[in-house]
Amino acid sequence: MSYLSRIAVSLGAIAGVLLPLHYWVYLPINEYFNYQQYLKRKQTTEQYVRRMEYQCNVILTEDKKYGCQKFNEAKESGNFQIQEFRKATER
């Protein structure tokens, strides 16, 4: 075999190993980490909303009135809604 055909066969063999690894190992791991980040953002947002609702409804003080007003406006406008996690589409 000529030198170029050996290179082509070697690249084909490498691609034959790397492409399945990409789809079976890398993408599921990447999907897992994306889902963990989504859960962390969701938990952080829900915790913030709970804390602000408690501060605004239970221990409202005069100096927190403006912040609670802005929080309620943001809550009514839907700023704290969390979209569902979307799985990556296969190509």
C-alpha cells in the first residue's frame, strides 16, 4: 500500500473508534452535566423566591418595602418561571 492509503486507513480506523465513543460516552456525560446545572439553577431560583416571599409577607419592614414591591412586580411579570429541561436533539 502506498503511504497515502495507509494514512487514509489509519484515519478511518481512528474515526471508527472515536465516533462511537463520542455518541456513547461524551454526549451522555455532557447531557448529565447540563441537567445538573439546570437543577442547580432551578433550586437557586426557587430558594430565592421562597426567601423573598417570606421576607415580604412575614417580616416586612419599612426599609424592605421597595425591594418587595420590585420583587412582586417581577414575580407577576413571570421573571421567575423556570423552563423545562430540554434534551439535546440527536443529529
